[in-house]
Amino acid sequence: MSSKTLFILVVAAAAAALLATACRPEYPKCENDEHCKEKGEYCVNGLCQQCRDNSQCGTCQQCSAGKCTHVYGCCQTDSDCGAGQKCRSGQCGPECLSNEECGGGKVLCQGGRCVPVACLGDADCPNGQTCVNNDCVGPAQCSLSTIYFDFDESVLTSSARATLDANAACLKQRGAPSLLIEGYCDERGTEEYNLALGERRARSAKDYLQRLGVGAKIRTVSYGENRPVDPGHDEGAWSRNRRDEFVIE
């Protein structure tokens, strides 16, 4: 091959490469995946994007508007979940669902979390005190305890009824003073809906106490999602905010 022929071939190849480059869309525009390959991206609707579908994203991620985003609540280990939660079948859930998950002893599952308690029975308390709602109280020192509700429910759980039994005994011991029951919700739902749900929760407790013979004057009020006891935004916080509180007036 003559030097002149070689020169012509080199010039032609360079011209072809230059022409290919000149015809290629300017990033992030594209016509096919090859135009996005250098960035590790895919051509989606004429633009280079991180992903086209979920298969191009990692575990616990989904493709949304061309970007890989985390799937809320998805987990692989407990460390992927917030405080007071654990990974259950790939989804973040309550730390406990029963007392057995708390390891025994004076630690009970309350509101989805393992909570140390003062007593399980009267034998755990000093002389002259009794175990009421897992607290040691004296004859004139009983206290009213908070009850908790399942998500979007105003029906009393078995744990809530047990707490109300103890609250009724305490109210009778105190001479049946006037009582205010405050109903609360977690942050999910509209304010109007949560105010109505909080009122239903307060009335459920009122009706139960009256069936137990508590003759006190009982008022109810709902604060809905306002006044949370836990400012968090996960199930651990929400379970503590779905409650009734009892105030002696």
C-alpha cells in the first residue's frame, strides 16, 4: 500500500469518527442506550436516566421518574429500620408483637416496643404495695394509666381493657372523682378525621369505665394528631401516639 493510499485511509477514518461524534446528541439527550453508556445510564424518552425499570435498581429500590429511590419501609436487616423497629419479612415493623419477643422477666411488649416494668405481680412490690398495671402502688397512691389503640381503630384491645380495669379500681379507691379522657391519634390522616377518631377512642374508654360501675362525672375531648408524646415518624412513634390519657379534675 502506498503512503498516499495510507494517508487517504487515515483521513477518511478520522472524518468518519468526527462525523459520528458530530451527529451524536449532546448529553443528557440521547437516541439509544449507547449514547448514555459512558455514564452508566439508559436512554429513556430521549434523555439519559439512571434507570428504565425496577430491574436496573438495587434491593429495596424502585425506578421512579428515571431515578432509583428507596422503597419506604423495605429492609434486609434490623439496622435498616428506625429505633424501636425490626425487619419482619422484608418490611420494617414493631420491635415486638408479643411479650415472648422481649426475652421474659419484667419486660413487656407495650405499644410495639419492649418496655421494662416495675412488677408482674404483687410479689414484686414492697410490703404494703400492690402491682397495678405493672406499677407498684400503695393504697392511696394508685395512678391512672394510658391505654393504646391499633391503627385506625377505636376498639379496645385486651391490654387496654386490662388497664381500664385497673383505672376503674383506682378511681373507686379515690372516691370516684371527676375525670377527663383525652383521645389522641398518630399523624396519618386528615386533621378532621383524626379529631373524630380521637373522640371515638375517648368514648370507648368512657363507656367501658361506666360499665364497670365508675360513677364519676366523665368528660371526653379529642386532640387528634396534636400533642404527640413521640415526635418520630415511624411505627414505634405512631403506636405510642394512638392513645387515651386520663386526667382527674
